Amino acid sequence: MTLPWLAAALLGGALLAPSAAQAQEGDAARGRTLFQRQCQACHQVAQPRNGVGPTLQGVMGRAAAGVEGYNYSPALRALGQTWTPETLDAYLANPTGVARGTRMVLRVNAGQDRKDIIAFLANP
């Protein structure tokens, strides 16, 4: 499956951040509820404030260790990736498998839950 924005980039178009509709087939409203239940204890979206985890406001297209003032684990600093729907999906499915030594150990096992959370994060 080729995403429209990826196809445009491969054909010489500018690589732009995908819209929420292009990025995921998730339900952002359901994702908000899941985020509030599973993620909000450590992460903020409404405020650019770090907590136990870094703020996730504007996370799409940001470097994995891209929030100034947050003390990321060496594993996440060394990851060297940008958060996209695909990289977030892999990380939420298995954080320690993606960045061995990360402090985040909570997994979101259900694929649809990950899609919904990512849809919410793409457009909170």
C-alpha cells in the first residue's frame, strides 16, 4: 500500500507531512479517549509541558528526541528518527524493541488502538 504523500514524494513532489486522513484510518475521537486513559498520566498534548514523558503536542514530523528541556533516555536520543504514523505505530507496539533502553515500557497491543491514538495525535 502506497500512501498518497509517499507516492508524491517518490515522483519528485515535495515531501509534506500527511494529513490526518492520509496518515491513518484511525478514529481520532476514540484515540482521544484512549490517550486520556493510557497516555495522559505521563504525556501532555493540550499543553506544551513536559511531565514524566515529553509533551506530544506537535509530535508528527518531530525528531524522536526533539523536545527541548526534556531529559530523554540515551536510547531515544540515539534513535535518530522522526515521528511519523509508521514510526509511532512501531514504537507504541513495542517501545523497548524499537529503542532498547527507553524509559517508556507501556505497549499498545491492539493495532486499532494504535491507529486511533495516532489519528488523535496527528490532529488533537
